[in-house]
Amino acid sequence: MNERIQDLLTKYYEAETSPGEEQELKVLLRASTEFEEEKVLFGILADFRKLEPIKISLPEAKVRKLNPSWISWAASAAILIGSFWGWQVYEQKQAEQAAYKEVMMAFALIQNNLSKGQAALQPMNNLKYLNTTDLIFGQSQK
Amino acid sequence: MKSFFEAHIWPQRGKLYRLAFSWVKDRALAEDVLQNVFEKSFARQKELSNHANLSGWLVLSLKNEVLTHFRQNKKIDALEDANQFCADEPQPEDINESIQKIMLLLNELPERQRDIFQLREVEGLDYEEIATHLDISLDQVKVNLHRARKRIRELMITQKLAK
């Protein structure tokens, strides 16, 4: 076993060992009573491998914090703009309704006057009989 | 559903932390610089999802973060000088004996050899993965690992860490 360890150590110090051979070397060293220096070396390396960070924390996505005073100003501005816009819409609707009523009243007036005109023109209908006396009386007198 | 950060970057925290720790020799500072890198990579995760070498980018970002920290604190001008700075700093009380020993060994290696040695021996990466992490060639990895192991062996004998 010691011969194998010595061979592996020679290769190890020449940096010619594979990871598998290095693993084998560590296992053989644990079973050996010699090679104290190498045992210590691999022991302290194994201990160093156990060193882990304690206070490292997983970073979190940063959430933008809004300034409360800025929020109140923004809210006030939004309310003012909203109120003004609402008032504008209301005014426009009222104006549209008033215009509609006026137009409808104008149409009603026109309709009324048209009816009166038609009634006034009714006697003119009799004029169509002016040249038709023959048709009414002439034939029978001859 | 996990985000790209949670699936691909967050699982690397242990490895990146140990790398940062070997550079700065201070647990709290290593965590701080890693947290900064995580915050930046979290913000850029959409862009990083298309990155050809994510691990390499993370290691480089971590190194830049450490350098920025040292420069801002006007302690050193480059990471290579960190050995001197860290040697003067008192070791944290809670650091255990093994970590003190490995730090003593790693401090004796040049920066490139130290990173390669650590990625291989501690993180268990293969040569290709190390080359990708450090954005260097495979030959550079092998040569530097060979030198690092040789140097570590000499140190083990001279410093008699086994006793």
C-alpha cells in the first residue's frame, strides 16, 4: 500500500494525477500509519473546504419606495385635474342637450307653420274646376 | 421558478467566499465584498445569463471588488501586496487551527499559484474548470499547480506543520 501511496504522491507533486487518483490517494493515506505531513495537508484542506459564509444574503429585487410627500402632491393634482375634467364633460353634455332642445323646438315651429300654410292653401284646390264647366254641365244641354 | 441568479450564481457562494477569504484573510470583509459582487451580479443577471464565462466573470469581479476596497482604504495598491497587509493584521479569534495553517501555506505562494492550488485542492475543480475560472491556458494551470504543490511540500517539511 505504501508503495502505491508513494507512486501517487510522486505523481501528485508533479501535478500529473487525475481527480480519481487523488481520491484514491486520500483514501489510502487514511489507512496508512505513515506520510504524516501529507495527511495533515489533506486534513487542513478538507477543513478549509468546510468554511462557509454566514451573513451572505440572497439579493432581492429592489422595490422603488415612493416619497410620501410626493404622493400627497400627486394625489391632490390628480383630484384637481379629475374634477376639472369631470366638470368640463358635464358642461359639454349640458350644452349638447340645450342645443338639441333648441333644434327640436325649431323643427316643431317649422312643422306648425307648414301645417298652417297647407291649410291656407286648401281653397286653391278648387281652382282646378275653373275650366271644367263643360265637363260638368255642357254635354247634357246640347 | 428559480431566477438565473439563484440557479447559477448563488450556488457558487462557498467557493467565491473561500477565494475572497484567502485574499483578504478576514471573514467579515470577505463576506462584505462577496455581498457587493452578488448585488451587482443580481442587478445584471439578465446580461450575465448570456455570458460565455460566468465563473470567470465572478472571480474577476470579486478580485476587482477586493482591490477597490483596499484602494479606497489606502492600505495597499495591488492584490499582490495583500500578503504583507494581511500578515500585519491580527488573525480573528474564531479562526480555527486548520485555517491558520492553510493560510500560512497559501501566503507563501504567488497569487496565481495560490488561486490555482485552492481551486484544485479545496474546490476540487479539474484543469479545464480552473482554466475557465481564471481565464488562463491549460498549460498555465498545470505548470502553476506543479510549482504550487512543490512549494507546499517544501513548506510542509521546513515549517513542520505536521507536528
